[in-house]
Amino acid sequence: MKSSLLPLLQCPICATALSWTNADESGDEIFAAKGRCDVGHTFEIRDGIAVLLPTGIKDPWADGFGR
């Protein structure tokens, strides 16, 4: 995922901005990171893809890769 896209992402639950930490990046590409909104909802970037599923929602993509 391009790092320039991070400011465009927002929490899908409460529509607040996300703060990103623990980024694994190379150049302008982010491969992994942890995101958190002001309310405390958490999300991830995995393998360069933002996973913005609310907690409790089944993630079939991750299930297919044994996560």
C-alpha cells in the first residue's frame, strides 16, 4: 500500500482518523502496520492491504492463509 494513502483511511465504525504505528515499509510502500482511531478501534495493514474489518467480523482472507 502506498504511504500517501494512509491519511485517506478512516475508522469504518466511527469515521475518525486512524493513527498508524509499527510500520514495516520500504520506500513509499507499507507492508504491515497497526492502526487505531481516537475511540480505540484497531485495524491492520497486512501484506500491503488495509484490513478495515470491525472486531468480530470473520476475515475469510486471513482464514485462507492460516492466520
